[in-house]
Amino acid sequence: MAISFSGNTKAEICRYIPAKHCCALAECFGILLFCNTFRTDCIRIITESREFTGILPKLFKKAFGVDFDQTPSEDTQGKMNFQITAPEKIHRIMDAYGFDARDTLSLHINLPIVEEDCCKAAFLKGAFLAGGSVTDPVKGYHIELTTTHGSVARECNSLIQEALGFQPKLATRGGNCVLYIKQSDLISDCLTYLGAPVAAMGIMEAKLEKELNNKVNRRCNCDDANTSKVVEAAQEQISAIRALKERGVLSNLPVKLQQAAIARENNPEVSLSELAAMMEPPISKPAMNHRLQKLVQMAQEEKL
């Protein structure tokens, strides 16, 4: 099965595991706050990214020294489930973030965990791996992070503003809080920051291709419109010339107008510039246009 643009982006981000313990702790924090379940009785992370499943156990081992109680088998297709239910493991994880598992837990971003710049990036990387997606730029520009915790979404919004200099939009969808960005250049900056420069380049390449296609389409439409105008004008001029012929007027006109009439009638498809070059001596395009318009005007007056 083909991997989506979002899947390839996550695979790119998963190429490196944080070298520092603080960054591993921050990345796991992002994963936990944006994963499926983070409660005092259960931690559950569900993903379709095989690259993410490859680094997830290593991250938790590095950050907390714990293993998952449930992991997917290697031949699992589709969604893969990681789970921790052992109370002592959950307490250790909660303690690492300053939460007390014995009290009613109101999840939020513990700022000391993301104080350093490297830890901010690690946290947002984890948030994207667990609760993020990005649309194929061929279809549109959209990146989002989804969490069930309203306070986490608002605090993450401020964190992105601090780290990247812009704020995503915040919305609710099906009881979840969604942070999203729709500007291609901001999405590209975000992906670069998360450690996915190839995906970021894909966004910009798609944008340039769309702009080029739009420019070509506009040019073609403009050329078609201009061609139609030229054809319509030429047909009007030829009709006028034939009308003047039928009434015996053309042969009595000045030589310059007769030359213009003959040139247009014999060359109905050519432009004014080309007709102007056929005159003896050659004349300017405005002068040629003036002669042909004069013929049209005279034909209209003959009808009156």
C-alpha cells in the first residue's frame, strides 16, 4: 500500500532519536499529550506509522526507563497499539512531568520540560507524530495537531508562536481541539522545524508547480481570447470589404484603402502587424488598423 504524504513526513521525522535525555523527555511529553489515551490508569498510543512504532519503545526507554506492557506484533497491518497499564510505570511517567497520579489530573504543558529551544522542537515533533497530519500539497495546504485536552491546545498554540513566530488557528472537531495551519509557506517552515526538510521542500515545489500551471492557463486563456477577437475583427472587415465590392464602391476608393482591402481579403487569418508589413510601402500597425476601420465604417454607412 502506498504511503501517504503525511506518512512519509512522519517517517522523515523518525530518522533521529534525541541524543539528550531532556529532549527525549520532551518528545515523549508531546506524544503523551496528543496521543489517544493518557490517564492515571492507562496510556494508549495508536499509530499507523511503522517508523514511529520503531522509535517509540526506544524513546520511552530513554526517557523513563520503562517498557510498554502491550506492543503490536511485527505482522500487524493498519493501526498499531502500544499500551501501558502497570500503575508503577504510569506513576513514574507522571512524576517525570510533575503530575500527581493520585489527584484528579488536569493535563497541561509543564513549561520547565520545554524551556530549552531543543526541547520545544522535540515536544512539537512528538505532538505531530502522535496527533498530527499534513495534507498532500497536490490536494491542498493543511497541517494540524489534534488533542482531547483544551488547555494543552491553547498552551501549544502559544508554544508554536514562541518557537516559530506565528500562531495556528484553533478549532474544535468532534470533541477534540485542533490546531491547524493552511498557509503553504508556514507549513513549510513548520515541517523544517520538525525535522522534515524533504517534506517541506515538497510543499514549496507543489506551490511553484501550481503557480506555474495557473500562469500557463491564464496565458492560454488570454491568447484564446485575443485570437477570438482577431478572428471576429477579421470577419467583420472581410464582410465590409465584400459589401463595398458588391455595391461597386471599392474600386472608387483611394489606392491605400484598396490595397488594405485586398490584403485583408486574401489573408483573413493574419494579424494587423503582418498585414501592415504587406503594404507598399510597409506601414505601422495603427495605420493598418485605421484603414480597415475606415472600410468597415464606409460599409456601415452604405447600408444606411
